[in-house]
Amino acid sequence: MKPRHFGKYELSARATRRASRRHFAALLALIALAFGCQRAEPKPAAEAAPQPPAETELVVFAAASLRDAFTQLGKDFEAARPGTHVTFNFAGTQELRTQLEQGARVDVFASADQKHMGELLKASVVNEPVTFARNEPVIVVSRDSAEKIRSLADLPSAERIVIGVPEVPIGRYTLQILDRAGSSLGADFRARVEAKVVSRELNVRQVLAKVTLGEAQAAFVYRSDVATAVQRPSIVTIPPDINVIAEYPIASVKAAPHPALARAWVDLVLSPEAQRVLEKAGFLPRGTT
């Protein structure tokens, strides 16, 4: 075979084509690299929407007679501390004590007597309590019996009487009052009254309801409870030398989930503002105890 010979112009054309292919390949590589860098460039992260503060729940166990006053104080407490919610459990003091002894997660306990609070203090369930209010037991009488029962001495003439169970503070105060009345109204006075008892309730609001609903003619409640009744019953005041004044202590719970809030609630209840709310609700000043 004869060797091929290329002319000068043919060699130049081929070199030009090879150079063009190299340039085109390099251009494609640069484009690919630029596109890859653009895709790899991280996008700016979207700014997270601001989240509302986590809500904190303060749990307060309180005697049933405190429902109205404490509900108002709870609204004030929440307004002063955005993000805080106050949850109440209102019941007979003896029920609340049992729940605390069984390990209920509670921040503050407010009792309607010193006895149940004292037992919890002895068991190291609560911190040192302080008295924040007092209350006066009275006799409430249904409207149809108002003319018949005008004094404590008239109570045995009622046909249907309701009192609290002995374990609830109002029930124990009632029995103490009946015992003390024996010195002036006869040794059998308590027996004559108890003979007319048709129901013993677990808390003072249930006692009051029996009279306002017409299921009983008379009952022992706190003066502060009367103001909560839609249909106001008649009130018979108990003589001071026979009556027993209830003392209300409050304490933070030792295992409180929110100890700082618990202390803040106790401070609120002892404040002049809260004392005015309690007095407006019918409670007596806490005095010096």
C-alpha cells in the first residue's frame, strides 16, 4: 500500500477540528461544573415560626366552700402569668386529704380545718401551713320553714335536717355545736336534732343544695356558702358562745410539680387583694393565726 500524503491545507483543517472538539468538551465540562455547584449550593433555611410559650399547669386542691373565691383568684393569677393555667379540685377536705395521701400530683392544698392539714403535715406531705381565712357556721332554713325555725332552739321542730358527714369539717363543726348547745338547750338537744337528720353529705355545697332544692328544711353550712345560692334560704345565726369558727390553712405540697408557682399562689392568697376577695365572698379575716 502506498503511504498517504496529506496536503498542507488538509492537515490544518484536521487540527482545527480537533482543537474545536477539545474546546467544546472543555466548555461542556465548565457548564456541568457550574450547574453542579449551583445545585449543591444550600438554600437558605426558612425561618421557624415563633412558637407560643409552653403552658404550665398549677394544680390546687381546695375545700368546696372556697370554690367561688378561689375561682376568681385563679383568673387573676393567670392574667398576671401568661402561659399559666390553674386547675382546681374542689371537694370535701377529707376527700382531698385522701387523694394527697395516695400520691396525687398537687401543688397547693387549702383545707377547711386544721385537723386534716395537721395530719398531712405530720406525714410530711405538705410544707408548713398558714391560716388564710376563717368562716362562720350558720343554719340555713328553707323558705317554707322560715317562720317555724327562727333560732337554734327551734331546730328539733324541723322534719328534715341535713348535715355533713363527721369526716368533713362542716360535719364535725356541726356535732361540736350541737354538743355545746346541750349546756343551755338540754343534754338531749343533740339527740333530738340527729333524730331529724335525713342525710349526711360529703361536702358543704351538697348540704346547701339539699335545702335550696327543697329536699330538707334546715342544714348547717358556712356563711360564705349562702351567698352562692341562687335562691337564698333564710339564715339562722348560731349564738357566739355555742358556735365554732372554722379556720382555713393553706400549704404548698412537698412533692409539688411546680414549687415556685405553688409559693406564688400561697403568697397571692395571703395578699391584701386576695383577702378582700375572700371577705367579699363571706369569709372572716384570717386574724393573727
